Amino acid sequence: MSNSFNGPIWEGIYKDFDELESEGRGFESSTWIEHSFEKAKKMRELSRDSRESMEDISFNGSPLYVLASIMYAQNNRLSVLDFGGGMGFGYIVMEAVIPESDNLDFDIVEGANNCKGGKKLFFDDKRVNFFEQLPEDKRYDILHIGSSLQYIHQWKDLLKALCSYEAKYFAFTDLPSGENERYASLQNYYDSKIPHWFFNTKEVIGVMNTFGYKIIYNSHFQANILQRFNHYPQDNFDESSRIFYSKMLLFVKKDI
């Protein structure tokens, strides 16, 4: 979404997705796919030409990349599952910040058009793979979900499925949650209206605890919205429903 958008990004407060009517193709639309492909292509070119010129390397201090660097250094290998990882944005950053990454195995779960674009972009790199469904018979060191859980209706079922991989760490980046009661809203994206959760942080932590994971890191995340790093633009909502900033959460498997 360009920074020329003037209307509210989110409209309405609802208890569940069942009350919402989505419109358009959202993140599988040609607009999103074209923009994502060009962004990923540019990021990859910058990372290969000069690591110093790649602004996204240090974006917002997500714990994912520091954690990945430590684990790779300890084991000389690393396997990551990135749910909703687009066309490989997280992979490009990770490859750039880890000095040695030959033994990196990075799987991305995405929609069909995103997977198609990602496979085209990374046809010559066997370390990154794209899946339309959760992979079977695989093990991971780190599970990551960034800017994605809010679009999943049955989000608890997804977390349960991801936790079944029994990775040592589970990282959330840009999770829209706060002290508010969990609610659903409609996100405006060009010609689409997309159902979107706003979570309660304590509820998410409780769900993860039920699935065997303990919180070890909890911080704000300053998201890039409309090309600006600022708090969530929710002036059309009551103050009690605004989250202001999304979250970065890091969990460790409790039996580790």
C-alpha cells in the first residue's frame, strides 16, 4: 500500500472472522505479487553487491537474526521454517547477516502466487524452498511467523500445528497485539478487504504455553506502515482498542 492512501487501514471491531466479508484477492493479488517480486529482487541484488548498502539488514532488531547467527555458529548448520515469509524477504536478510550460510535450510510457507514468484527468484539457490502447505516429515531449529498470524482465522490451530515440529525456538515478528481484548477488523488493501486479528498478548503467550513453549523475550516492534515507522494508525478506533505498536515475542521449548 502506497503512502498516498488516505483512508483508515482498518475498519470495524468484531468478535470473529465469521462476522466479516472479505473482498478481493488480498496478498495473492497481482498488485501485491508484482510489488513483492520487485522488492525481493532489489533486496537480493543489494545483498549480493554490497552488504553495507542493504538497509533491511538491521530492520527493527528482530530477534530472529541474532538467534539464527548464534545457533548457526554453535552447530554449523541451521534449519528455519518461516510461515508467511513472502518471496523470501527473511531469507535474504538472514543470508546477508550470517557470515557463513552454506548449511542453511530455509523453508517458506506461502500462497500459490507468492510461492511461484519465490521459486522463480531463487531458482539457483537450493537453500531456500517454498511450500503452499506445511511440510511433512521435517525438523526445524527455529519456527518464525512474521506479520502473518493476524490473517489466519483458526490461528490457534495453526500455532498447534507449527509447535508440533518441536523446534527449539519459536519467534514472532510484528504480531499486532496488546493489552486489548482480542478482536477482528477489516484491513483495506487497494481493492481488497482482508479479515485481520488484533490479539491480546497474554492470550497468545498462554496458548503457546499450552503447546509447550515458554516466553523468554517480549518487546515492541515498530512496523513500517505506509512507508513510515510509527505506531499503528488506529485513530478511528476507541483508545482502549488501539495497540499502538505490534510485538516481537520469542519462545523456547519448555523441555529443552
